[in-house]
Amino acid sequence: MKKNVLTILEIIGVVVILFVIFMPRGKIKELSIPFFSNKNDENMKYISYDSSGNYDNGYFYIKSMNEKENIMYFDYESKKEVYLCNKPNCNHDSNTCSSYLTYFDANELFYYDDYLYYLDGSAKGTTISVSFDGTIIDSEQTPSTLYKINLDGTEKSKIFVAPSGTRMSMPFVIKGNVLYGYLEKSKVVVTKENNHTTNTTERKLVAINLDTGKYEEIHDGLYETLIGVYNDKLVIQEILYDKDPESFDDDTNAYINNLYNSKAKIKLLDVQTNKEEVIYEDLYKNMERLQFYKDGIYIVAKNSKNLEYVSFSTKNKEIITELPYSNMQIDNIIDDKLLIYLYKDDEARIDDAYYVDLINKDIKDFNLKDKNGYLIEILSGNEDYYFVKLESLFGEEHMTWAGTEQKDILGINYGLIKKSDYWASNANFIRMENAK
């Protein structure tokens, strides 16, 4: 079965992270804070759950709570969270509210060129049926759909509908009025253990015109993932499996062993000429943990303590520094600093954590954790501050219908912190006020 090769080996089961894209504007009705535009920026922009651009005044995101989803906005000046809704006395719990989204629709949100874009990427997962050969059929004929919304939640318009039976999701790359991403088809199969799983059967990199809603296929990308942009080209990681990954059914160990011993490539794709340039290739286990940043990739191989770097301009690989432990996790790189850490348990709580200053190559302790043992996570920021998730508030542990134990998230607290305080692990937070 096809799995997400970038995350299959990561410890899972942590708090569902509420990723989205933010942009500057004031409280939806009562505030009027100036915002900034990138409409004249014709460079490629990479959009993923955790890379959304830097703006000065606030943060847009999708809030999932109590089986309800809404588009929300945090304003840095007022320190308040508001619904993306202008209607007075609105309960924000139905389609009459501009902030309301249908729960479990794999909703995604991002900002681009003074608009919000909302993707219902699930192909209406709650109504999917399966044909005799296992192909997913959308019984309501509503595949992944992309909408464009004004920054105050008004004038929502449908701008792209994927072909029937296909779906799409982040990450994306946008340049001008063209969005690049993957459309995929799937089918449901029954494994030897009589479990149902979804296999991806086709994955095409497409270019979507955001003005007309039309798209064209660029090339096949069944085992590809977008990881960034460089010199106006797409940065892609591709896995060249040694054996068909669909052949292992429920044998996770065999799947992982096959993944480790398969080749992986980092390549550049010129979308104008459709020409590829391979920057680096190796066995996947030798590039298990990887982050693209600016003009190269940072790598930690399986069982290694070395942080390595491959320059895109020279294609040379060098050891940046030796890490305190082998098999350390590497996080996103922010302001030339790379967070590294060890997991404490199977719930992904953090044991030791550090950061590597990529300019001077120093390694320093990092101690900003919440009361649950997770790192204080940067969501966005401006010139002086980071906007961070301070902590998740959990309910009592209970048994799910599937027979597993879990805790529901009752709420999430957010705050601002000066950049200097964050990297010095000084917990000087300015707390934000959550919407009621």
C-alpha cells in the first residue's frame, strides 16, 4: 500500500495540529489594520501545512473542535481570536455562517495574493462508496473542490473542481495565477488480515489556472512529494521503490525494510520545459530525516549523529556538525535555526531538545515545552515576534469505537513571544484570547 514516505517512520498519535496559512488584517468587523500584498510577486511560493509566508498582523487557520470546523483569525494587535464572519449574533454552526466548514472534509486553508483559498480535499469522505473492483466512487459527485474567499469571509466562489474520483491536498506551489499540486486516484483493498486500506493508484502533477479553473497534467508523480522551490523550479523528493510497496499488505516491518533499502532522489523540475535535474540520490535510509531550506537540503541518516548538508548549486555534501545523539528528529528550519529533539515516548512527548544555528553551526539547549511535554510550536510570526501554540487542553482518556484509547482536545491556547526569548527558552509569552 502506498504510504506517506516522508512521515511513515515518525511517531504518530500526537495532537492534531491545526495548520493553515495566515495573513494580516484586523478583527473581521471591528478592526481595521492595514494588510500587505504579494500580488506583484511573480516568484514561486511554496505552501504547506507549516510554511505559509510571513505577514505582520495576524494568523488565519481552521479550528477543529467538538466535531465542528470554522475559519478563524488571530489578531496580533488586539490579542484576540475571531470567527471569519461578519453576521451579528451568529452561532457559527451552520452553512449560513461564512466561517463554518463541514467537519471531516479534510479541509485546508491558505493565503495567497490578498485572498484566502479553502480546499475541501476529501472528495466527501463520508459519502464515498466502493465499486466491485475497489475503485473509490463519490456517490454525490463532489470531488476535491477549491474555493476563493475574501479576507472577511464574504464572496466565496468555487474556482476548481477536480475530476470525479480524484482528490488533492497540500503541499502546493503557486506562481502568479497557477497552482501546482498532485491529483490522485485511489482504490480500497482488503488485506490478508481482512482490514480495508486505501491504495493510491495514480498521482499526476498538475498545473491549475486559478482564474479559469482549467488544469493540465505535467507528469506522473506516484511516489513524489513537493518539498520546496529553488530558482523558480519545483523541489521534489521521489522514492524509487526496490519492490512494489503495495505488495506487503499488513506487514509493516517488510514495508519499512523495503523503504529503507529503496533509492530516493531530490530533483528540480522546470515546469516550463518539463525537464528534471537530479540534485542528489541515495538509499532512503541514508536520507531518512530531511529538510529543504533556501538552497539545499539538511539530512540525518538512520542511526547517524551527523547533520549533513547538500548544496543545490554545487551538489556537494558536507557534514555540518555532530548531533548529541543518533536518530534525532529534525524540525522545520526557521530564521536559520534547526530544532532537533528526541522523543520520550510513543505519544511523541519530547525528551532532550536543542537547536542548531546554521550560520555558526553551534548547538544549544532548547527547553520551551508545554505542560504536556511537547515543544512550543511556531505557527507564524512577524519581524519581532513568533506566534506560537502554547498548549493543548485534553479531556479524560476514553475508548474509541475502534478499541483504542485517546484523549479529546478540549481547547488550544496561543500566544506571542519575542524571537530572542524563544531561542533563549525564556517563557515570556503574551497570551491570546480565544473566541467564545
